[in-house]
Amino acid sequence: MTASTASVDEQIVAAPSASCDVELAKGPWIFDLVPGYGPGCSEDDVIPEPVTRPGQLPVAYQRMSDDELHARIRAAKQTLGDKLVILGHYYQRDEVVQYADFVGDSFQLANAALTKPEAETIVFCGVHFMAETADILARPEQHVILPNLAAGCSMADMADEDSVEAAWKHLMDLYADEELPEGVQSVIPVTYMNSSAALKAFCGRNGGIVCTSSNANVVLEWAFERGKRVLFFPDQHLGRNTAKAMGVPLEQIPMVNARKPGLGHDDPQVLRDAKVLLWPGFCSVHKRFTVAQIERARAEYPGVKVIVHPESPMPVVDAADASGSTEKIRTFVEASQPGDVIAIGTEINMVNRLAAQHPDRTIFCLDPVICPCSTMYRIHPGYLAWVLDGLVEGEVRNEIVVPDDVARDAKIALERMLQAVPR
């Protein structure tokens, strides 16, 4: 088995020195009660307080063999039938994603959940903000479960509600004297799907919208039709790469920092001239990709095609042949030809899955250091078996419930997102 087709677990165990963190080879339940994001997390991640969402797998499930866990999952799925729908993000490990009724990126899964109104329970194999979104869009009587409550998102936590509200107030005061056409706002808030329900609700209340990496350009077009400028959070890289591709000059895409005076700018004219205001958030996985990695891939494989996720830094996106969401990366590979060599800049589980599905191509991750999304990795078959066994027994475990007032406003922004169909 080659490195490009081995599972993440196999690669970590076989070559721990090539892993971003050998601790990932252990059962994720070891880290559930430890503050922070867990092994594999970037040391640059800003960890706000409080951040932990405690979860703990019962010891009996920790000790079960892989065969027993998988047997339990299959039996529970058969028993529950159409009462259950399992959603699996592309970044989930193969041992989990094999049980998903729908596999996709965040935009696809948000839509997929709506196609199963008869399901009593939605089990979301992803991270916390995804399960929140499913709960907001689900029918009131449907339950949404996150198998491991400790599966959060460091990027999502980089934009907290208080800081965004403080930045918003500063901007509203700064733009208060602007003369604008009737019906046009001085600034439209746009939050990436990778954010809390509270921030989606903030956008809903303030004329804003949610975006995904699939429809970010369509969403920015929507926002520019309604506002003079955009406040984009939490991922600076997706915001910058999308705006730049739409022709917005870099000098009109400044960063704002709610923790600094003047949002980090001594001259307020910078903010007045801005077209897109960026929040200083990032994805610890996609931040790892570099131009040097692309150059090395081109030197080792002349003719290699390079595609990266737009959460990668701008120089990396500029140096690649293409960039796009996880779904676009999948379709890019599907459109390739046997014998093609493709280097991909995104999470390793997805890269390995694409390599296994296309053995007649050479597909590999740009980053030679194995680094899965540490929080996606917290969803393990043990947790899935435990929550499904609970449903069979009539118990809803690890339910995600968004408060009604938050859900109401967040749903406004999410429904706008669903109407912004990717092109």
C-alpha cells in the first residue's frame, strides 16, 4: 500500500515521524476532557476561553474491538431504517464516512439534511457548527446529534460574538455619516459556514448572509448589490482569495482586529476605503500549505496539476493551477485523465479517499507531514456506535439544540445562503 492510498490511521502508525502529531494515533476519547482542540492543532491557533465542549465515550465502547463497533453500527442502522439519516463531511475518516447516507461539503450537507423530512434523527459526522446548522434547518420535531461533543472548530472559535459585535459598533459609528443610495447598507456582514450559530444569527439580524467555500463568490456578489462593503469572518484567506478573484484590489481588503484600537488601523480612512474587511481567522490545516510545497511538487513531477482549497494563503492559491471547495476538488479529480499527476492542498482524509478511488492516477497531498483536521478526527466509530445504540434504546445522546431566538435569526442568513447556488 502506498502512502497516497493508506488511511490516515495507517500512515500515522507506520510513519509517526511524518505525522503532525503522533498523538492522533490514539483513541480521540483520551483528549475529550482536555482544554483546547487536541493533537494536530496548529500552535498558532488562538484558543479563546471557554472553548471546550466536554464529551466522553463510555469505557465499554473504548474497549470494544473494531469489529464489534462496526457490527453495532450496522445493526443499529438496519433497526432504525428511515428514521435515521447520517451526514458525513468529506474530511471524516473512512471508518466513519462509510456509514453516511450523504457525503459532501458543508453546502451540500446543509441541503442534504432538508431532503429527509421523514427522518426522526440526523446524526452529523462533522464538527459542532455543522450540527448547529442542521438543527437550525431541521423540522422542530427532528433531533440532531453530534457523535462527539468535543468536535469543535478552531477557526469558528476565532470569531466570538462579543468581538464581532464590538467591531460592528466601531464600523457603524465610523460609517454613520456616509451618504448612500436608498436601501444600500454601509456594510454587509458575511460569515463563513465555519462559525457559531450566534454569528449566523448576527448576520441574519443585520442584513447579512452565510457563505460556504462553494458559493463564496456568489454570496459576495449578493452582498455588493446590497452594501458598499462587506465584513467577512472568520476566515481571512477565503475572504481575501474570493475578493481578489473578483477584481477587488488588495489595498481595499484590509484586516480588522477587534482587540486593537481603531480595529488595528491608525488611519480610519483605510476602513472607509475598504471593499472587504477581513477577520484574522484561519484554518490550521490549510494554513500549512506553502508555495515551496508546490514548487517541490512541480520539480518532482513535471506536468503535475495542483489544486488547493481557498482557505489556503493567497500566495499558495496564486501558485496553484486551480482552487476551490472540497466539492470542486473532487470534480477536478473526476475530470482528470488516467496517468495524470495531481497534488492537492486540503485535508488528508479527502486526499487519500480520492487517491483510492482513482488508482490509475498519482494523487498526493502537497504537505508531506500528515495532518488531518484534529477536530474532525474526533468522530470515531466508537462514538457513532454509542449514539446509535442510544437511539435504538430510545435515548437521544449528544443532541445539539440551538435556542429558538438564535435559530430564528440564523435561519434567515442560512436561507439566503441556500439561495446563493454555486456556479
